[in-house]
Amino acid sequence: MRWPREGRVVRDRAPRRAVWVFAFLVLTGDAAAQGVAESSPASSPGQTSNLDIHAASEFASYADTDHVFVQTPSISGAVSDPLAGWSVDGSYVVDVVSAASVDIVSTASRRWEEVRQAGTLGATYKPNDLGASAASALSVEPDYVSWMVGGSVTEDLLQKNLTLLLGYFHTHDTAGRTGTPFSVFSETLESEAFKAAATMVVNRTTTLALVVDSVFENGNQAKPYRYIPLFAPGTSVPIGASIDLVNSLREAPRPLEQLPSSRQRDALSARLAHRFHRSTLRLDERVYGDSWLLFATTTDARYFFDLGRRVETGPHARLHAQNGVDFWQRAYTLGPGFSYPEYRTGDRELGPLVNATGGWNLRIGLGPVADTNAWVLGFDANFTYSRFLDDLYLTQRTSALVGVSLEANW
Amino acid sequence: MKRGAAVAVLLSGGAAFGSLSCSVPPSDGTYTPAAFPDETTFSPVAELLSVRCGAIDCHGNTARNLRIYGSTGLRWLSSDQPFYPLCNTSAEDLQTYDSVVGLEPERMSVVVSGGDPALLTMVDKARGTAAHKGGQIWTAGDDSDVCLISWLQGQPNGGDCQSAVASAIPASPRNPLLCCFESNNPTSCQ
């Protein structure tokens, strides 16, 4: 598993990435979208302890038309003392993946199943305007181990109307092959991520956040299972060519995927959140570019409206478009003198694509009248249609991601 | 406010750092030549691979990343059939060669330049040290392994290849395929 980042997939990463993002949004309570002018939902009237405790459990399911299925149970919790300014949080998630995608079938392999476990641990201390956070994460699956450590500092300015953040995160990934000891085969990837953010309170009901992310990656990012069909120069290979057609047209050599050993990625994100009388609108725009010349834009909108005191519901829409990396080719060819393309990939997430997501969210406060958010039952459903514009095997994919969660706040 | 100013400077510096990183030249995606083992001495290795790995439910299948052509499995010419012609053709050996060297061309170049043959997934899978759907095929140091490794290292050992093939084919009753691997003129085999 690799942490969710743009245009990066190790083994059918897209669904897992979607689950991660989804789970993150749910488990963190999607606080920004719940109302920028609201106080902490964990603060109960008449509460005698300074401690706020939050616990959540979620079960998410992913399925797509490329025969990938993921079940993701997870739990998370946080304890904080808002007066003292500290908090600790943690989470644990399991991904149970079953896949028979076209990428697997095209190499005459069978369906595989795999379990991934991941956990996070974090702490924050912010006794006054200046604060610091530490974060860590570990993800383990049979052929991939990833850990991350990092931290950030924040400072409130202008009477808390402006908050600045600087963060740094280091990630170490080790990729292997299932059933093969890491001592026999493994590749590593080091990642240094820098984050700078500014969050502004525009007025009593509106906030604006700007975030700059820069990530520097060094190491092997190629998937150790992905072999790239090569064709003779001049061979016509149509978009979406079937497995049988590719196998009949390709040359005998089918080399392992090969990617540049370094990559620099930058993203600029903006989030605008506005609380109306009985609803909340959140708009996100993210533009992305990297040294492989992949550029992307992602627009996300969520609208939540209150149905009484206990129910909050609303739609979600997302649009994403990207070009392919500069070495992207639908059909790589052998070069002069039996030479090979220096870089070659079959990773759809590195090719040109567009996708659109539509979904709906429902949150029901089950707590007592005085504190309806003491217990919150949530439902989410998102459907995504992806169009792959210059690929072999697959030209489109439809996926569904649904989840149910239960949160408790004391 | 001084702390705030410092954070603001760092923040703007971080943003500038991010924008600078975009100016790094991208990869050019050109072709890269690779150093490969000798093609002219590959035939005995191709014969070994065809009898050990080239069955139609193994690597004698066009869907496999590593395709192995030969008499007992995948034929190169659509007009050819299993065991007809009886022996591997030179075109089949060439296709198998292309497939073998083209599987991991960058690593193959390292091995040809004196690197450890175990860098190659193919070697690890055959030895059983790496996961392989077909299981362990041979053992490091046995005739089959020496046949492949010696060729990779530029010191082909036809004797080991021949004995490895012989041990893979039932000797009694005498298998006509043995003629292909023992004869200097396989086209005479029937």
C-alpha cells in the first residue's frame, strides 16, 4: 500500500486510494463540511470532564466493473483536552482485496486475494496560538510495507482569523512480490513531503484554505508484476485492444515496467466552505503537476443541508481530468537494434483519463436531545465513472463505494 | 507577531520551493540499448526451456510474459503442430531468446556484465527461491541451472544442457524427442 497520492498506483491502487480518501473523510468527521461556524460537536452541555473522546467505526465496500472488490472495516479514536490544547488520535484499517482485473487476466494469472492492515497514530499540542503535531502511519501487506513519520507546526494569527501551517512527512516504502521473501526481491522508495497551508476566516460563515504540497520521491515506483507488451514499429494497436488482440500483435519480449527513479510532485489546493442558514457548501479545487509532466485538475463539491436537528444530508460531486506522463504510450515499440523504451508503463493512472463522481451523504444524530451528536450514524455512497483515453484493454470503468459508520462523542 | 512573520516567510519559501521543483527537466523516454547474452549459443538453453517450461499450460502460451516456443508446446508458425516438425525450429529458438532476454532487459544487462544471475526473476523462480506458480523447477547448481547460468555468464555449457534435457525426458521407451537434442542435424529426426 502506498499512501493516497496523485497518479500513483502499485497494484490496482485506485480503489484502495479511493477507500482511503473516503475513510479519511468519514473518520475525521469531515469537520470542515459540517459547518465552519459550529463549535466542537464533542462538547456536551453539562460536561464535567475536560476530556473530549471521539470513537468511530466504519465499514466500506468498493466494487468496480474491472472485477476489483475491496472490503474495508476500520476503527478510529481520539482523545483531546481542548482547554489544555492537546490531543492524541489513532486508527486501524483492514483492506480485504479480491481482484481479477484485466491487468491480472492479461498475463494469464488468476484472481488474487490479499489483506492489508494499516494504522495511524498522531498527537497534537497547541496550548495557545502556536501548536505542533506529530503523525505516523504503518501499512503492511504481503508484498508491500510502508511507514510514514512527520509533523507540522501551526500558528494562529490576526485573532485566529488566519492559521498558517508548515509540515514535513517522510515515507519509506518497500515493495516485494507476494510469496517471495524481501531478502530475495525488494525495491524501496523514499518520499519527502512538504506542506504549507493558510486557512483564513473570511467572515463568520466562510473560510478559505490554500494548501501547497510538494513531494520528492526517489526509488523504484514500478510495479513488480506489470510487464509491458512491445510491438513492432508500425503496428496498429487500437485503443481498448483486447487481451487476445494484444497477444496476437505483440512481439515476444514483454519487459518489466520501468519508471524514472525520481519524481517531483506539486499541488496547489483551495477549499472554500460556507455555512448558510441551514446548510453548508464546500468547494475544493486542486491543480497538480509533476516532473513526469502529468498535470491534473480535481474539482470537488459537497453540499449538506439540515433536515431537522438530527439529520444532515446532501450530494457530492467530483470531476477529475489529467493528461498522461511524457513517456506514456498506448503501444510501446521495440527500438532500433533491439533497444527498449527507457521508460515504459501500463499504469492507467499515469495515462490520460477523466472521471466523474456523484454521491450522497447522510448523517443521523442519535444522541439525546441535548447532544444529538453524541452518537452519529452515517451513510455514504459514491459512484465514479472513469474514461481511459489512450489505453489497452480498458477504456472505461464504473465503480461504487459505499460505507456505513457509527461515531460516538463524549 | 514575530513568530507569525517567521512562519509566513517559511510558508512563502516552501511555496517557492515547490514552484522551483517544477522546472526540473522531465524524463525523455528514449530508447535504451541493453547488453544481452550470446544468441548463437542459446539453442541448447532453448531446448532445455522448451522441455522443462514450455508446456501449453505453462509458458507455452502467448498470454505469458515469458513465452517459450518449441515442439511440445507453442509453435511459432501457425502451420506447425505439436511434434510436427518434431524438433524446435531455429525461428522458435529465436523467439524464445527474445522473450528471455526481453523480460528484464536492464537486469539482464547487469548480469551479462558480471552481476549475480539471481538478480533475474526467471532464475529465482526456476530455483524456487521466488514465488512461482509452477513451483520449483530445478535446484541451484544442478545440470539445468548450470545450463542457464553458464549461458548467462557467457560460458555456455552444452553438456550440462544436454544431460538436463535427457533427465527431463523419459528415457524408456526412448523418446523420439531425444534425437533433437542429441543429433547435430535435428532436421533428420523423425
